[in-house]
Amino acid sequence: MTGTRCRFHARRPRTMSAHPASSRPLLWLVAIGLLMQMLDSTIVNTALPSMARDLNASPLRMEAVIIAYMLTVALLMPASGWMADRFGVRRVYLAAIVLFTLGSVLCAYSHTLGQLVASRVVQGVGGAMLMPVGRLSILRTVPREQLLAALSFVVMPAMVGPLLGPFLGGWLAEQVSWHWIFLINVPIGALGIMLTLRIMPPLKSADVRPFDVRGFLLFSLGVTLVSLALQGLGELGWSLSVALWLLVSGIGLLVSYWLHAMRFLHPLFPPALFEINSFSVGILGNLFARLGSGGVPFLLPLMLQLGLGYSPMHAGTMLIPMALAALVARFGVGGLVRRFGYRRLLIVNTLLVGVMIASFASVALRPPLWVLIVQLAMMGYVNGLQFTLMNTVTLLDLDDARASSGNSLLSVTMQLSMSLGVASAAALLGGFVHRLGEGDMLRVFQYTFVSVGVLGMVAAAIFMQLHDDSRTAGREEVPDA
């Protein structure tokens, strides 16, 4: 069930210095790619009205710009691990950056909504491979005892992008032109292409398992329908009946994939992956923890604007302390793991994330500005720590044979959980608006933040299932990031 063990032409170095300086250029390269993708995925939303006016399209039809990218990523991401094994990490990562940059240029020079949607599909093909293949290169070149420091370095764009994206998108759309939200990707992409050719190791599997075409179709279509249903319930505001139909259909396809994987020799994602305690707990913990934290980038700008009357640009500026604190969170994380271990740290930090989300209910009391800034900074710190710990513990015990499939499944889970977090937050917000009315928005946000915070705390029960006697107990050497 586990497939053929892979042999790599470029082998992972087994010993490195306490601080992984030799891998730092690779970490910067992966971080650049992730930042470009995360900025783009959030920067577009605030510029949709400007795009609609310039393209002579109805604002109600602009959701196709988001859906086209999201569906392309959801469809192709499950195949990213196999593609890296088959064609090599360097080639696939280079293709990802080229396609993403090319798609960005095509988006900027689109003159109709149809052209823009087609260009977003090109972007999505590149985006589906950027994050999983970049992280796979780290997983196969950095020793496991250095993995926490490495991932804590590259994961920061995942926090910074969603927080700065809406502000940057609004500013560019107001002050310059919406075209620049895509054109800013060009110099970043050019730098990424140059660095990929010089830095990315030519890792390639010598024994490539056959591609599971049936499993790929079942799993990809299932994840796509579930993602579409969650986006429909959340940001897109579709009817409950349509979203429910998509959700049930998607779940049915995912169940069919699981039955297929149980009897197929080389499945896309081997069920044996879930025999690894740290992987199974990490995947499920990632999914449920983001029920809370995934909705924060959606709720906070709305609260600042609708609850406190901030302008869009002012609201975006207020999120900067949260992004800075997320960056600070990577320093000293190794020391925390050495002292407390992954299990205890994840349990406590998951609860702290829920408490910090719920603390934004104090907006109903209209706290002083400095109190709100402190809350945002504390939320950014514990959330940044949470992302690093969850991703690292999921990948920590994977061997080379399972690295590509396990890493791809983590990427799909993260993509799905982001939609799930937004959908949950939007559903709770809409429910409280229906009950309390739009005239009492402060109380609506108060109830919503408390509910979302409690929802996120549920993941602590999942992290309790981590084994104390595995690597994840924190006894291995873990350097500070």
C-alpha cells in the first residue's frame, strides 16, 4: 500500500550546523514563492469593484475571477507530489513560477472578463504547484532535526499575505490601477526564476510509482466540489441548497476515493500515511484548528469597518501589528519545543488562539486603540506559532517514500481548511445578523468572535492524541529559527 521506496539522485545531507545557514538560500526562494501566491490570493478581493467598472462587467459576475483560480488550484494540487517525483523538483517549481508570473501578466492586460478568467486559470496552474513543491524541496534537503526552523522561516508569508493583501489591493486600486495588483508579481516572479535555476536542487525520484488516474479524478473533483461549496456558503453568498448539493456530492467522491485507495496498489495518497501518528493528528488538527483561525482575516476587516467605522485603508493598516507579531513568532520556537514538546505546546497554543479570537468580542465595549493593537499583536503571535507547529508536526515523521504524497495531502488540507474557516465565520456572522439585525453590528461581532474562538478550541482535543514517546515529544535537537 505504501508504494515503492524512492531513491533520489540528490541525497539529503544528514548533518548540518545548528543553524541551517547552508539551506538559507533555498528557504528564501520558497518563501518568495509562497509570499507571491498568498498576496495574490487575498489582494484580488478588494479590487474586484474596480475591475468590474474597467471591464464593463457586472460586479455580481466578478466572483468568476476568484472561482477560476480556486478551482484550478484544487483540481491540480493533489498531483503536485507525483509531478515532482516524475519530472524533478527544480523543473516543476520553475514551471510553477513561470506559469504564475505569465498568468499575472495576462491578467493585467485582460480587456474582458472572459480573458481575465482564462488568465486566472493559467495563474492557478502555477499556484497549484508553488506551495507543495517548494515545501517538498525543504522536506527532502533539510534534516528532520532542522525542519522546525526551516518551516518556521518560510511559513511567515502565509500569515503576512492574508493580512497585508487586502490593504495593498485597496491602495493600488484607489491610488494607481487594479492592473498593478497583478503586475507586482512580475519582478517577484523574475527573481524567483533566477534563484530557482541557481539554488533549487535537482531532486528527482529514480523509482516513480504509476500515476493513479482514477484516484486523482475522484479526489480532485471531490476536493473541488467541497471547496466550491464552502466558498459559496462564505464569500460568494450562494443559496444553501446549491452549496449543500455541491458539498454532499464532493463528500461522496472523497468517500469513493478512500474505498478506491484501500484496494489500489499505488494510490495517490496511501491510507498507510495515517498509520503515522504525527501525520494523522497533524492533518486533522490542521483542518479543525483553522475553523477558528481561518475566519480571522475575513472577520477582522469587517469588524473594523462595520463595527468601528474605519475606512478600508485604515482597517488594513490596523492589521499590520498582527503581521509583524506573526513574524516575531518564529524566533525562539525551537526553545519552546525543546522545553515543552509538540504535544503540550500545540494543546496550550490552540486554546490560546481560541481565547485571543474570542477576546475580540471586547469590541462591543469600544476599547482604547492601544488595547486593540495589543490584542492584534498577541493574536498574530499565537497564530504564527500555531501554523509553524502544525505544519512541522505533520511532516516530521514522514520518510522519503511518503514525503511527496504526505506533503501534497497537507497542501490540499490547508487549501480546504482556509475555505472552511471563512465559510464557518460567514455562516455564524450571517446567523447573528439575522437574529440581532444589522442595527446592532457590535453585538453581532461580539457573538461571532466568541463562537469562532470556541470552535477553534476543539482542535486541542485532536492534538491531545499525539504520542508522547514519538519524535514529537520534543526530545530531538530543535534549533531556534
